[in-house]
Amino acid sequence: MNVALTAVVGQVGCVTVLVIVLAMFAGLWIDNRFGTKPWFTIGLLVASMPVTVILMLNIVRAATSRMVMDDPKKNTDAPSKEADVGTQDD
């Protein structure tokens, strides 16, 4: 479980850094191309924040759904306790 959480944190960190760095370089390139320094850089960096949050949520949702599905403690094949209600053990 700890290894899975560490992997999720690592993925989120890498995606966050990647999105911010891409936004910065794209903004610098556009600013140099059109001579609008620093407006596109600032705009893309601000726009990258909600994109990063959405990507983080998607990564965490996918990881938690995989963790729940792979949980060995959760055995769906075993009969539930409700199925035993009303039966007698003689």
C-alpha cells in the first residue's frame, strides 16, 4: 500500500512539473515570437494551474480505483453475512 501511494505521489509530482515547464517554455517562445514579453508566459502559467489540478485528480482517481480493485482483503466471492440470516445451524 505504501509503495502504491509513493508511486501516485511521484506521478502527480512529475505531471505537475511537466505541465508547468511546458507552459513556461511555450509562453516564452510565443512571447519571443510576437514581442509580447511577459504576457503569454504569465497567462500560460496561470492557465496551467487548473490543468494540473484536473490531471492530479484523474491520476489519484485512477490509482485509488486500481487499489480498491486489487485489495486482497475484499473478497467478493465469499457469501455475505446477510445470506445466512434465517438459517439454522443444527
